[in-house]
Amino acid sequence: MNFIAPRAEPLIREIPLSRLALAPENVRKTPPDAQADASLKASIAALGLLENLVVRPDDPGEDDAERFAVVAGGRRLKAMQELVEDKVFDADHPVPCQVRSGDADPAELSLAENVIRIAMHPADQVVAFSKLADAGQSVSAIAARFGASERTVEQRLRLGNAAPELLDAYRADEIDLEVLKAFAVTADRERQMAVWEQVSGQDSP
């Protein structure tokens, strides 16, 4: 059996924001909608950067300072640059970055990160937002924490009455969002489940 040596863990460094620029290899060319960008910006402002950027060494600037090109995380970079303009962050705000140099194609790294990224399921938002609301968090605070609009938070909280089994059914695509909303009109979970068992039984062959 051939022994395969484990890959060395990529280096994580805190790099001043002013020394980061978007790499031309970044594969995301179609901009997301304005709401998505606003949500990301709000999340970073409230919680900081929760996921590091992926960078490669770049040519030094006129001052010969070390520079890096962001191959994955362009939207996060843009959001932080806007937060500098808003005076939320300092221009040299430290940014956690995974430094890659020569071990993988930068465009491939950018593609991999964008392809595997999955948005949080609405059912999971219902659970997470409801727990925070029960703990006394306001709608605006929850919205800021998750980078969501207050309207989205309010909509998810209205679904907090739904029985866990119905949220599971929604996750499994057995019911859609409109049906879940109909169940959540009442806080009586026993009634919800009685109706669900009746409806799901009728749907069975």
C-alpha cells in the first residue's frame, strides 16, 4: 500500500483590509441582488467576518508592502470595504485569510467555494430566530445578527408556532411554505398534528 502524506493545513493569517484586492480569477461575475449584499454587510457589521477569505500573494504596491489577491470571498471583501466607507471598520481592519500559493489553481478554489455554498433553509431560520426571540432578542437585533431583513425575521417568527414535525415535513419537501403558514395560524400543536396526520394519511396510496 502506498502511503499518502496528509496535506499541510493552509496558513491562516490576519491581513490588513487595505492590502486586499479582488483577484481576476474570482469566478463570481454575476452580481447578487442588492438585498443579498445588504444582508451580508449587516451580518459582518454585527458579527464580524465568520468565514475567512481565500487569498494568494500578489505583487507588492508602490510602498513595497505585501499585498494579496482575494480568489474566494469577493462579496465579503466588497462588504468590508463598504463598511470602511461607512466608518464601521478601520481601513487596516484585520481580516482572517487563508493564504494559498501554488498548491491549487486560484480559479478552481473560487469555483469550489461558490458552488458548495448553501443558503440556510427557512425551516432552520424559524428555529434559530424563535430561540433568540424567546431569549428576549428584538426583531432588529436578530436581523442584524443574521444579516436578514426585519421583514424576513418577522415572517419566520410567525412560523414559530409550527410543530417540529411540520418543520421536518417542510425540510423534506412534503409540504410547501404556504401550507406551513396555514398550520402555524394556530398555536395548538396537537390540533396541527391531528390535521397533518389526517391530510398525510389521505395522501398515502
